Amino acid sequence: MHPSTLPEPIAAYFAAEHNPEALGCCFTPQAVMKDDGHTYTGVEAITAFMAEASAKYSATTVPFALASEGGLQIVHAKVTGNFPGSPINLSYRFRLERGLISLLEVTA
């Protein structure tokens, strides 16, 4: 899947994978991210989590499918990094609001 087929805020999110400052620009101020059993609310909490995860796992994410369901954009991606079970396919469920991400849920 070519990144240009993704909606702009989602393409920007994956392009900024290892740049927490750029990632922060992808989200609404009160965005919510759910990942690995935890919920992060607000850009600061989300970027802090992403910076820590990036440093710890050095993961690379490659989107391979996009679907829409109930107002959400669902991206399926292969994630490879320094974690048990790598590589793994994950689902990223995005809700977009005014050209930014307002909700992101990452699940296996």
C-alpha cells in the first residue's frame, strides 16, 4: 500500500513514527490514544508515550490495508521491532476530526 492512499493525517502519523514532535501535530489537543491496555489523553501524554515506545522498541510500521467502518478509518500494518513476537500485524483505528486525529486505538 502506498502512503499516498492514506488520508493525510494518517499518512502524517505513520511518516512521523520516530519524531514525537511531528506526531503531536497529527492529533487534536484532546485526542485519545489507546494502546497496549493503556489510555493516553492529550497531545503531551500521547507524544510522551510514543517517544518512550520509539526509544524502547525501535519499531517500524508498514501499512498494508485501509478500510472504513462506523466513521473510523482502520489501517492494518505490519510492525517490526525489538519486542517479543516481532513482527506482528496490528490494527490502527483512527477517528478524524477537522483534519486531525481525535482517536487512535491500536489492537492486535
